[in-house]
Amino acid sequence: MAKISKNNFPAEISGKDLGFDYVADVSIGAIEGGSQGTPAALDLGQPKQIINRTADNVSASRNYDAIVDINGKGDFTDIQKALDAGKKRLFIRNGTYEISSTIYIVTSGISISGEDKFSTIIKQKTSTPLDSLIVVGRSSVGQYIQVTNFLISNITIDLNSNASSLQGALSLIYCDDVIIQNCIFSNIDATKTNRYLTISYNGSYLSNRIYILSCIFDDCDYGIFINSIGSGFWVINNYFYGGGASIFSSGGNCFIVNNFMNGVEEAIAVGAQSSASANGDLTIVDGNIIINATFKGILVSGQGSFYGSDVNQNTIVANNIIKDCARSAIELESVQFCSIVNNKIINCGKELDNTYIGIYITGNDDASPTSYSTYNIIKGNSIQSSEANKLKYGIYETFLGCDYNIITENIVLNTSSTPIYIKGANTIKANNIE
């Protein structure tokens, strides 16, 4: 086993001299620390312990089980083969890894980390459309297997404009404690009903504690589609550009915070998908910037496919900026005990003059509702327009059943009709500037 001591350390050690293809840059500081001022020996016998590999900076602290390199300079050239060999912590070097069959994650503790999110690419082969490139929590034969502690980071997932199903890039089916961080989702076929990231319900178990952080979602029908989350779902500091809905969630206990959305159809829809187990309660939508939405900005809805029979409760929509939205900025459909506070709505309703609403308070159906939006606080919002096509109303209660709301301390300017129009007999409207 090779050792470096105070008498024989060079400036650089080539791993090929020691039987593997690693390089260690060694300085006096790196090996100093022996007793009585004598430098301690540095063991180079294990490749994964090499300090500062110059090609990809794989350090001992990361403790990878295997390195995947498309050019054959790692332990594997294929991600699935590394997983099949029992490796759990994979470092993927830069390159394009074309996938012709779905990667199934059915083991807990898996991490897949790329060298660089722009240059480490998992790409679907054009000739082989798949349900999903990566599936977590279900095997290739359809068996559900609970997976915990899954991480994927610093990778581009490229669907090559060829996804042919409702699943798309990454499907989380039966899993807890998942981190998706610093990834790019690109090249989906936006003309189809496809999803980059799907979190779904397997019939008996809800996924819990899912973190989606600092990712890019480029032009798709759905960026993130949540069909029944369990407990804890964080979407923070992501960028969405173009396509349909950025975040579509029927699950409760969600934190949708500090995301940027540009040119999407509907930026955020909470509690808007039919589900037997969740209706979007206890969600925080805070600090997001939504620009040029081609439909609406934020939808908070009761359970059901956009219009259902349940009621969304205890959601907070706060401190968001919604600018140049084609239609209504914030829509509340059959919600109770929600707080809509301190949002900035600028130049929305641009599609057609005197038609749309800044904050639209309605029921679970536009024609014959069976439940209504009640007991909500609409406070401190700023609604303004300087465009030719203006909002009809700044804040509007659609039905008499939309009642017992508090609408206060809002600023509503330059609407084409009544700035704040209430219908509930017990709704309080006070201290607004309009």
C-alpha cells in the first residue's frame, strides 16, 4: 500500500503509478499533523479517499460508492449497471448518458450527483419513448417498494422532445425524504400532456417530505404535478419557463416559496386535482414572482378537477408579485379560512378589457356551486394597472354564498368597473383605497 511520508512526498502523485487512474495534489499542509511536528502518513490505497482529484474534485468527504463515466474512466459507464451492482452513492461525470430503458430506484439511500448540471445529461433516446426516465418506489414489474432518502442533484434530465405518456422525466411513487436539487428538466414535448416531475399516489401510501430546490423547468405541460402528497412538500427557488402549469398540487402541507415563473399558462394551482386523500389544505404560497402568465397566476381550489365538492382550508398566499397576467391574477374557488395578504398585482387582465379580476372569490363551480369561499382574509394587497386592457374588478365576490370574508387595507387602482365588489351580506369591507 502506497504511503506518503515526510521524506518522500512529491507535489503530485499519479494514481496510475499506484494501480488506479486518480491524481492527488499533496501539499505539506495536507499531510502535516503527525506527533511532535512530524507529518502524518497519508494513505492512498483506496481510490475513493484520494484528496482533490483534479479532474472532477471528488473528495473524501463526499464518500461516493462509485464513479460513472461515459468515457470509461470511472467504475461504470452506465447508471443502471452501477445501481444493479449495489452501489448507492453515485458520482456522474460530465457527458450525455442516453437512456433506452427506465431507471428504477427501489433501494433506500440512493444518491445520484452530477459533476455539473449543464454538462451531466441523462437523455432519452429518440427511438425509445418511455413512461419516465427515472421511477422511484416502483419496480420494473410494477411492484411498489418504499424508498427513503433519495437524492438527485446537478444533472440535466433531457426528454429529447419524445416523452409519450403522462409521466415524463421523474416519477416519485412510494417514497419519503427525497431531495431534487440543482437539476435542469428540458426538451419535453409541450404539445402533449406530459410532466417533468410527478409525485403520485400508489393506492395505499402517500409520499412524504419531498424537497425540490433550485431547479430549472423548461417549457412543458406540467412542471411539477402532485397527485396526493402526504406530509411535507417544499418547492423553493426554482425557475419555470413557458408551457402549462408550473406547479399543480392536490396535496396539503406544501411550501411553494421564492420561485420565478415566466410565460407559463397557469403558474400555481393548489388543491385542484381530484384525490381521495388530500385537498390542498395547509399550504403556503409565498414570495413567488409570476410574469406573463398566459392564463391565470395563482389558483387556490377545493378538491376536484378544478371544480369539486370539497373546500380548501388554511392556505396562505402572501408576498407574491403577479405581473402582466393575461386573465385573473388570484382565484379562490371554494376556500375557507385562507389568508391572501400583501400580494402585488400589476397590469393583469391584459387579454381582454373589462373582463377579468385581480382577486376572484368564487365557488366550486361557476354556474351551480355547492360550496363557496367563506371566512377568508383579503388584506394589504396592491392591485393596479396602467395598460389599455384593464381588470374589470380589483376584488370580487361572485355569489351571495361567498360570505363572511374580511377585505381590508387593500389598494385597488385603475379598474374599468367597481374596484371592490362584495355580495356576501356579512362580508366586511373596510379601510381600502380604491
